[in-house]
Amino acid sequence: MHQPHSTDVGPMPSLPLCLASPRLCLAGLATAFGLLSAPVAADCNGRNLFDDMPADRVAAIEAAANAVPFPTGNYWRATRGDEVITLIGTYHFDDPRHLPTLDVITPEITAAATVLVEAGPDEEKQLLDLIARDPSKIMITDGPTLIEQLPPDIWSGLSEALALRGVPGFMAAKFQPWYAIIMLAVPPCAMARMADPKGLDGLVIDTARAAGVPVRGLEPFDTVFSIFDNMTKAEMVAMLQSTLAVEDRVEDYSATLADSYFAGENRLIWEFLRFVTYEMPGYTRDQVDAEYARMEELLMNTRNRGWIPVLTEAAANGPVFAAFGALHLSGEAGVLNLLAAEGYTLTELPL
């Protein structure tokens, strides 16, 4: 297994991006821009890592997950007087298990006055247009490439991992570091499906548009860039190294993440990866906890706070259906807890 290079920043694997922020899981852009040199395997056969885990370790992870508000549940309703917001936590990858969920939520989507998602069709078009005009948003067009920027062992592991995803080394060297991180969040076996991803958020958008329900973004189209602009180079290197450290079992980690999502246990995968990170050499628990807190603030909490006025203003004009990454639901600064603080009553709905 590729060994991580020591830094003074605690690591965090990139895998949670596909639950924390489906719109950040942008590997489909690589296919759209012709960056993939060859097809990759289409079938994933990972094993749920909880299946073989000692009971005391599972209990410790579950206890950590359950220590925050609203740690479980994908489907919720928030009400305040006549205002109604129906919320679904999403997972960005294709999965046949989305279809029963879609059957349940379709009546709520079609009855909504507005559907709110992280990035709607307009925002996605703006994002693609910006990248087409300014490739430097995702590619290094001037200055040192990743070969020069990264420690040799990390570059070696990264180039090997991206080659498995159909990205040749000369192209991988030109990726912006944050884009390389996002690419690693997608297992090689899933890359073939990213040309036209239809995770649950995509299915929600399609259903709303077919019913003539307006679809709006919860945040500006360029949020992805501002998130990673706030990360230091050391933090990005740390995320790269921690993701590469689990690359040899990436299908298993991906399967564990998906199974946790469909079980409605979204916080569980966050805490599971924290416990995995505790065991990486060169880091203390305090260091890891501090870095996870910072990443939660960057990837989720700051955005959650920005979404609350959008949700409540829309709800004043009719029922709202909102779909966004499932990890945004839980936590002290999770969307559910923030809505509760605004006077909404939260009710979990069956799926």
C-alpha cells in the first residue's frame, strides 16, 4: 500500500465528497472534456467494511456518529406555520437503489412550488461555460505541474491512481490539486458511469423539469472554487495522501459509503473515516479531529448557513422540495438543526 508522506496537517480522505457535496463530485467533467484516454471497468464489487469489523469498534463509531444532532435519516419534512420544506439527502453515484426512493418522493417533487438543489441546470451550464472559457479553473496552465508541486511518493501514488481512472500521467500532472482530489473520490470502477451521472439529485432535477416545477440552485455556481480556494496547499496534500493511503481498498470504502447512505446512516461514514484516519502514521487524534472540524466547516457548515435563507424565503411562497448531499443534514450546523433553530418542526419521513 502506498504510504502517506508526513505533513503537519491532519488528513481526510476525499471519499465523503460524494455524500457531503454531490455537486463537488465532478469527475463527469473529466469525461465531458475528453480527459480520459481509455475506458475503465464499469462494475464495482466492493465489500462493506463494517461486515468484518469488531463489535467494539462498530460501537465506538456509532457512538461518535450519534453524538451530533440528526445523525440518521435521509428524508425529512420541516414545517413552520403554513411553510413546508421537504428535504432529501442525496448520493451522487448511479445506483438502482435510488429508484424506490424516487417513487416515494416524486409526489412531493411534483407538488412543490420550487425545487432547490445544490446546483440546478442553469448553475451547471454556468460552471461548464466558465471552465470552457478559463481552463485554468481545473488545469494548471502556467507554473509548476503536480510533478514539481508534490512530494515524489505522493506524485507516484497519484499518477498510478489516476491512470487506473483513465487519466494519463502527462494530463494528471496538469490537474489543479483540488481537481485531483475530486477525481480520487470516484473509484476506477465507477468512472465509466460519470459521463452522464444520474445520482439521486440528478433524478430529482429530471423529475421536477418533466413536471414543469422550477429548479433553482441553493448557492452560486462557482461555490466549488471558493471552497478549495480556502484550503491551503498543505491541506490539499494531506487530503491527497490520506486518500491514496486507502486507494488499494477504494471499492470497499465506496461500497461502505453507499450502504451507509441507503441505510440512512450518513454520519456513520464520516466518523468511520475519522477512525481510519486516527490509525494513519504521523498524526495524533487531536490533530485529526481539528482537521475534520475544519473540513466540515469548509465543505458543509458554511454552506449550510448560506442555504437557510434561501430555503426559508422559498418556503414563504409555497411548498419547497430540497435535495442536497446527505452529510449536510446532520450536525450542530447541519441543515436540520439550523432549521430547528429557526422555529421549524422536523419530522422524519419513511422511505
